[in-house]
Amino acid sequence: MLEHRKEEIADWYDQHSKSILSFILLMVKDYQQAEDLTHDTFVKAYLYYDSFKHHSSEKTWLFSIAHNLTVDFLRKRKPAMFLKEMFHLQKDNFPLPEEIIRIKEESDELYTALGELKDTYRKVIILRKIKGFSIEDTSKIVGWSESKVKSTLFRAIPALKKQILKEGYTSEEAIRRY
């Protein structure tokens, strides 16, 4: 049984670790910390494997774990440091996952503007628009009702567009995409 668990978690890691890492990185903006939280996600999945009831996909379950670990990490940080980082996006010198490189190449404006949005807006945009989760899966990951996901996304998209314009970016492509 334990051998099966190890194999399944290893398979899940191969399938989902890059996506989870990029999700966490968009939230914490620190590559090393994102790697640590990604690792912690899979350790926790291993430890609580028996609690996975298959009511959702393993990807949704793993993203729920990653979301909760990331929120706990952000809450524990000093408030002043958290606020400073929320308002000043820090660039990493470490190599970024393939998906983040693609996002950065396509839209530096998006990456910068996301860093300026309030946490709830940023989460729902990342999960729904960047990661492509359904409303149902997004609600499971963040622990909200489906209607809250919909209404938050409804408010988040105009806020993102406004932030892109506020930053002085006029890229029609960046605005149209969202």
C-alpha cells in the first residue's frame, strides 16, 4: 500500500509540479519559497493521501493543498513585508518555470498588474484564466462557493484591466486577453 502511494504521488508530482510551482510563484513572488511550498504540497499530499476521497481530480486536490499552504505562509509573514511586496513586484534572478517564462514573454504587463491586485482577485484570475480551472474546481481549491468565484472574477477582470492601464501600459493585446 505504501509503495503504491509513493508511486502515485511521484506520478502526480511529474504531472502537476510545474503548474503548482508557477501558481505559488505568482502568489509569493519568490522562486525559492515557491519551490519549498511546492515540495510541502506533495509531502502533505503523501501524508494525507488517505483523506483524498476522489470527489474532485487529484489536480484540484493538490491545488487546494498548495493554496492553503501558500495562504498560511503569507499570513505568517510580517505585515509590513507583505504589504511592501504586494506593492512592489520583486524580480527573481533564478530560472523561472516554462509556463512563467511564457506568461512573462507574452505579457510583462499582466505579471506586474497581477502583483498590484488584491489577493482574492489575483487568486481567481490565476486559477480561472491562467491555470484554466473550472468554476467548480476553483471553488474547491479556494474554499468558496461557486457564486463567490463568479462574482469575484466578474470584479477582478475590470480591476486587472484598470491596473494594466494605470501602469501606463497601452498594449491592446494585454487588455483584450482579459
